Amino acid sequence: MNEQGDDFDAVGNIPNPSGAENGESDHMIDATSGDNDQDGGRMRRAHRHTAYQTQELENVYLENPLPTEDQRYELGQRLNMEPKQVKFWFQNKRNQMKINSDRLENIILREDHDRLLLTQHQLRSAMLHCSCNICGRATNCGDIDYEVQKLIVENTILEREINQLYSKIPSRPNQMLVSPSQPPHCSSSNPGINATPELGLGGGTRTTEKERSMFLDLAIKALKELLELGEMDCPFGKIDSRSSKAVSLINEKYKNASNNVTKPPGHVVEASREIGLVPMTCLTLVKTFMDTEKWVDVFASIVPVASTRKVIPTGSGGTKSGSLQQIQAEFQVISPLVPKRQVTFLRYCKELRHGLWVVVDVTPDQNPTLLSYGGSNRLPSGLFIADMANGYSQVTWIEQAEYNESHIHPLYQPLIGSGIGLGATRWLATLQRHCESLSTLSSTNLAEISPGLSAKGAAEVVKLAQRMTLNYYTGITSSSGDKWEKIQVENVAPNMSFMIRKNVNEPGEHSGILLSAATSVWFPVNQKTLFAFLSNPSFRHEWDTLTNNTRMEETIRIQKAKRHGNIISLLKIVGNDTLVLQEIWNDASGAMVVYAPVETNPMEWVKRGGNSDSVQLLPSGFSIMPDGVPDRKGKSKNGGGGGSLVTFGLQILFSSNPTAVIPQGYVKNVEVLMVHTIGKIKSALRRQT
């Protein structure tokens, strides 16, 4: 048996499953193992499937977890297996996926339960140790009646959530939508508590009864509109060939409603819809979306920062049907040419019927005249989540927004306007890749990936790669919570951006001054072709200065998500033994190749299971997206043909002295290096084509 590890949580902490728990198909009992032996009445030994049979079964399962009898028979004929063997293999696989999903949900419940208990304890301590704001002495309950009332209200909400999480009682089916004219019933009979304004827990400000009713009314109206947009016969996804904008006929009402409103130049409305399967249960997905921290972890490539400003009391708490929050966030495209969308919106979740949930977002007080640089309104958007009863959920994602495109570089306007850049396709593909990574890693025996790599070591390598990729994002887009500072450089090439960051004794970071450089360019090849070239170690010497014109070889390979080509590798430069950590993926959300040189001794420590938090990284890489220009039929190209938009970013340690000053000449040398690298890639692609 392999050593045991922890289970995944919903945002991607890595497990260390044993071979028995990960459900490897060659150890499963097939259909013949349930029959008695004719002469002895004993159970037969488990049949061991070949590697080819296992791989083919896995591929079919990804497309269809519930094959019909005819499909099982045809698959058995092709793989030289009995129909019963195929049937039992699929049953075992579905059970395995359900068990993994239940483990994830249980871990989330335990974490939320512990967090709520801690908050409850802090509130009780505050009640017992209150002091007078004037004299500083301890007060009696009668002296702090108003403060006690507020704490009791909050404590009641927390206790309700704790009881729900602890007992895991399923939600009541088929509840009617709450009318804003009928405020939720309060179980307390104390008129003083009922008269006290309830608090927005996230932002620390009070939400009056009038505001609460207004927010709930807006959320329900947005939900009703989302229900219209979710209908399959709703006209959606049409691309205007003249402007490359994704439009929906339902958006005509926004134009008609604001005809008398002065709109700034460049004001646009976009809409997109996408449907797909996600390997995660319905309730786990709802919990992830209603927890801002977990939501950011899942969509790190789109949402660099977000916070819950208010939790608006509606009589429901946590992920219970009817929960309402106000969230402030930033949305990004990995390019210095696209400003981050700064959005404030309400998020409302509702159980429409058993096994069908909806999460809807909408910006309150929408005003197109206030769409300043990076400003955006979130028109009714969200997703329907239908439980498929096999560990999967069917997700219908709808995305609507209005913004000012005049702030976006012309190179990226077709991509953003087509609904690809920040549309439903990118959101859903990102969610699918994340959930499939959890599913793949939970069913992988991490201890058998590479000689000398322990299961804990493999988990730490994945963790280190995640940190590397996040650092790559922030070095290009720099959200409001980062320490990067943009600098002005004279006479630089078009579309080039430079930032610096000063670090002093920060774990996992180089101390001193870091320089980040980024540029975005157009390539006359599609996303698939460019990704295949950049991710192939055999072509690395044609463009990467790290290789010194020598080849690279892969020493460790960890497959995170098979369908998305999401792979973490440890590469070695032949000749000088330099190690390079790399993560790649390619899907409908775009493609990514991120890498960073790492020192040998720290990586050996990580491979043996040591903590990766202290490993220093300076990531570089490429973000690839289709150019969004529609073809002659008016359809937007999404990676299949046409050109690509590529963002090349790199980070360099300029000096270990945090007070040093970077001369303009040094920055110009970095610019020359980047232009030279892009030129070499273009030349190599021309030779291949």
C-alpha cells in the first residue's frame, strides 16, 4: 500500500491517495468476479485490464459516463472484453467519482463548520468583555443593550449555518421565490431585535430594511431575466460581422431603455452563453461560488482579486437557497493592453427545484455614463447548475456586461467584443479545467509518477507550479492588491509595459528589486499551432535563451487535466543540468505556457516531500488567445483558424538591494531581449510552415 494523504478541497489542495483508494481500473473486480466458480464455489480472482483497455475506457467515460447496452457491447467487442466487464467497469468508475466528490464536499463542510465555530466564539468573547467607550470600564448587559442586540442577531445567523453544516440536512424542495414585499420571518419574539437594523457582515456597514428589500427585489428581477436567457430557444450567441460584437436580441431592451441617456463614446453591451459538463456535484459548485475566497482560487486567471462587501440578511445563510451577497471584484485578460474590469455586483443563489440551482449576478444602480477607465456593469449573468447524479453537473453559463471599449487597445477589441475574452466560454472552460484537475489528480497514484518523487513531493510540485502561474499573472496585469508599480520608459517598442516590485524578506520571493516586462503581439497562426510549438521541448532551443541552443528533456510529468492538456513538467537543460519548472494548458479559455528556472537543491528537497513555500521563482511565459476576428460567415474563430493574440511576460531580479535604481539602459536591454525572442518564434514558425 502507498502512503495515505489528505483529500482535495474544493479549490485544489492536493491529496495523496493510495492505489486502493484512487480506484485504478486494473485492480477492480469485473463482471466475472461476482460469479461462483463451477467446481469450488469460490470467487474468481479480479481481472486485470490492460493499459490500452483502461485508457480507452477512460476516454469513453469522459464523453459518456452512462453508455447503453448496445454501446457497452460494441465497446466490449472492440476491446476484447465481456459486456459484463464493461458494465461493471463503468459502475465502479461512477462510484469512484461519487466517492471523490463526497470527500470534497465533506472537507468543505468541516472547514466551514470550524470557521463558523471560531467566529461564534469570538462574538461570545466580545459580548463578555465589552467596555464602555467613555470610561473604559466593563459594562453590564443592560449598559450595552444595542451592541448585545447586534451580536445576538449575528450569532443567530451563525448558529443557523452551523446547524445546517453539521446536520447536512438537504434543502427543502420547490420553494417559491421570496417576494420583496414579504420580508423573511424572524424566529425571535424580541421586538427590540426585530427593530434593530441588520448588518452587512462583510463590509461592516448596516443594511437597512429598505436597502435589503431593494437588493432582494433587484436580485429576483435578475433571476427572472436569467431564466429567460436560459431557454434554449432564446436567440443567443449571434456575432455581428460588421463590428465583431456578440449580441443577443434580449439586449435590445437595454438599448431601448437607455435611449434618452447620454452614453460615452465606445459604450457597448456584450452577451454570451455556453453549456457543458463539469465533474463536480451541484452543491459543491454552489458552495464554491458563494465563498469568495474559493471562487477566486478557482478562477485565478480571470479574477485576480475579490471581496465580499456585504452579506445581506434574507433569512438564509451560507449556501442556503436565497443567500444574497454584495461582491467587489476585478476581471482580467492576461495582457497589458486590456484594462481590468472593476465590477461591483449582487450575487444571489436559489434552488429552483431539487437538483437544480441558479447563481445570478447583477450590478445595482447601473449607469452607462459612469463607465470610466476599467469600469463595468454586470448585467444579469450567472449559471444554472443541474445535478447529473453521477458526480457531474451540467452548467449553463450566461454572461452579460456593458463597458467602454474605447479604453481597450484596438488589437484586443474584436476578442473582447466577440464574448471570448471575458465571455461565457472562457468562464466555463476555466471551471471545467479546474474541476477536471481535481478529478484527475484524485484518481492518480502520485507516488508512481516518477522515480525518486514521493506522493507528498508530487503534491508540492503541483503547489509550486500553482504559485508560479499566479505570479506570472500578477506580473502582467497587477491587480489592486499587488505591489507592482508601473514605470515609464522612453522610446520603447509599441505595446510594451514595465513594472517594478521591491521585496524585503518575503517567503518564496527574491529580496531586492524585481523587473517585470510584458508585451502583446499578433501572430498569423492559430492558437493550436502556436501552443504546440511553444510547449514542445524539442523546439525550445529555437527561441528560449535559457537553453543556450541545447535541447531540453522532461524529467517529471504530472498530468492535471487530460482533456485540457494541463501538464506540469520539470525540464532539464542537457549539458548544464539547469532545471525549469513548467505548466501548460490549452482549451477554449485560451492557452498558457508558464515556466521558471529553479535551483537544483531546493527542487530535490521538494521532490522528497519538503515544503515548497520557500522556493524562489521568477516566472516567464506566454498567454495565447484567438484574435476574435469573425470569418466570412460571421462566426467568431475560437482557436480553430485565423490568428492569435500572444502576451509574452518575464520577470528578472535586477538587484538584491531594494533601494537600487534601475537605469533606463537596463530596461532597454530587456526590451531588446523580448523583441528578439518574439522574432525568433516567428522565424521558426515560418520555417515549419
